Amino acid sequence: MPALALPYPRNRRDGARLLSTALVITSIGLIAHNPVGWSVAGLGGLVSLYCWSCYRRLER
């Protein structure tokens, strides 16, 4: 199994916190109907996908 990126935690509880935080930021960006909100949503979506892919690799 490849090593995880350094800024990502090594347990599922902290990984779930990071993932939920990224999803909340994405949701806030989607609620704001302006270009800045869309930019925040896009960036938050990418971070959410990264957190989700790292979270799946963590062991229980």
C-alpha cells in the first residue's frame, strides 16, 4: 500500500473530521451564488475528493 500524504492523519476519526470539514466548505460555496462561491465550491470539491481517497485507504 502506498504511503499517505504527510498532512493527512493516520486514523479514521481525524480523517472523517477533515472530510466533513471539506464538505461543509464546499456546501457553503454552493450556497453563495456568485463567482467567489463557485470558486470556493470547486476548490472545496477537489479537497473533498482528495480527503475521501485518503480516508478510504486508512485502516480502522
